[in-house]
Amino acid sequence: MARRNVRHTVTRIDTAGATPTIRRAPDHVATEEPLEIRVGPAGPAKRSPLAVTMRTPGDDIDLAIGFLLTEGIIGSAEDVYTAQLCAGDDAPNTYNVVDVVLSPGVPAPETDPTRNFYTTSSCGICGKASIDAVRTRSRFDVAADPTVVPAALLADLPDRLRAGQVGFERTGGLHAAGLFTTEGELVCLREDVGRHNAVDKVVGWAVRQRRLPLAGHVLMVSGRASFELTQKATMAGIPVLAAVSAPSSLAIELAAEAGLGLVGFLRGSSMNVYAGEKRIATD
């Protein structure tokens, strides 16, 4: 199995003094490898490749299941008959393929060139033809969730998330997504070179634990709040998404439409509420 980080020799340069100091030293670097997700019905036929994502190895089954849920291909754990990590066709010593067999009656996803599921570690799903192509409707009514979160509790979440980022502590190169209760309890934390992968790993864990919809929870992410992360939150039935950085305009529009509380620039004691202000209690 691939490691989540590797050692690499780097040249360290320090210009603080009159003469720069140069030395070579080992460093830990976050692993990035492709993961192919194959999906299809039960039977002797091979499952068809659906997506390739650049990810940090680990929690790959959760990543695949979370991806399928947030893309609207499955709706619950019962829609998956089996999911297993297997060796690739050309690389028998690596495990960079997840093979997902859908339960009887669950339609296999259509192969559509307008829905290019190739993803990168930085931006998430790319190449889809239009917003209509990427917009996926949640089966959960997020707006009906009465969840309200104290602003003071939200202010504590970045430090609680950071305390659990073991991979980031070692490499400095991993994003994190953490699922918290409205009392501030950390339920699940996942790290990955891709912020969207970290969220899919959390959602996939919740699917396999049969915890959906994730009403009464807060999703805290270490980076920005993009349209894609906002959509993933709504697909999992999460009522509040908080980020340490900025949201995008489409993320704000989607959050307002879905009834999602969207918080950005959550740093120290301050934050910006971009949508769903009623979900943030300041009393």
C-alpha cells in the first residue's frame, strides 16, 4: 500500500545572515497519486472507469463512496453492493483503483463527455461544460434543518481542526475537512492534497456509517469554500459550512439557495457570514 508521505532530500537556503547558508536535509512530502474510480452493476463484466482524482492515499473507499454520493450517483450505503481497492491493470504492485459494484436496481452512471470527471488535487472537478452540468440536486432538505451554531463555538473550530491534522504537521502540504457536532465535538477528520477529496472522505465515512443526512453538523475546511465544496455539503445534508479562507460567488449563491449557513475567513475571534445568517447565533 502507498504511504501518505515520503521522505525527500531538499536544499535549504537561509538568507537571514550576511552570507546565505545552504544545507541539504531530508524532508517529509505529502504523497500524491492517481485514484481511478470504476463503477458498474454486478456481474462478470468489468466496471467502467468513471473518474480519476489525484489524491493522498488512505481512506480510498470512503473517498470513492463520498464522490459517488456527492455526484448524485448513489443516495445511500444501500446503493453499493461492494467496494474494494484493487491493483491497476498496468501497475499490479499499487492499489490506485477502487472498484464499486452497485446494488441491483441502481442505474449505472451514463458516460457523458460534458461531464468530465477528471479531477486535480487543487481545483476539484474540472472540464464540465456548464453550471447546469455540475449542479446536482440534493435529496435532503437542508433548508428545513433547524440547526443554529453559536459564533463563539465556530471560532474554536479552526484550532480544533488544526490539532487533528497529523499529516499537515509532518508535511505542511495537506488540506483537512472536519465534521463537528453543534457542541463542538469532532466526529470525523480527513486529510488530503485535494480539499475536495478530504470532504469526500468525510462524506464517504458518513455514508458507510449510515449517518446521512448530516443534520445538526458543521463541516469545517482548512482552505477556501468553493462551489464544489458547498455542493458536497448540501448533498450530504450538512447545514453549516465553515472555512478559514474565502468563498466564491457561486458558493454563496448555492448556499443561499439551499439554506446552508456559509462562513468564511474564520480566523481567531472573527468571521464573515456569507449566507444563512440565521444559523449563526451571536447571543
